[in-house]
Amino acid sequence: MVLGVRRWLVALLVGVLVLLAVVPAAEAGLKDDRYDGNIFALYAGNGSLVPPRVTLADALGRPDRATVLVLYLDDSQDCK
């Protein structure tokens, strides 16, 4: 029984290490305006986000609904 558990733990550890070795690192160039590494980018319209229908205080005051807060940072060479 213990040998079977140990075998599964070793297999799980090897699997995690293989996945970590395969995932590419995010690379942001210091002298360009390109960065879409391994992030989930939100593109809407022409780069603008849709304004909310309710205020942040109203949204946080409703425990029955989830609130998504998006902070938009400009990705330009001056910001890096």
C-alpha cells in the first residue's frame, strides 16, 4: 500500500516538473512595446474598456454577485 502511494507521488512530482519545464517564460522587451507573454489580455473595442453600469461601492455591497475589478496599465516603453 505504501509503495503504491509513493509511486503515485513520484509520478505526480515528475509530471509537475515536466510541465514546469515546458511552460515558456514571459519575456518583455525593455525597448519595445510588445508584451503578451503568458498573461490573459483583455482586448475590448479599440483598447477601451466598457464603463460599469453600477458604482464600485454598489457592486461590492452585493454579496450575491461576483465583482471583477480590472486595472488597465498602458504597456509602453516609458512604463518599463
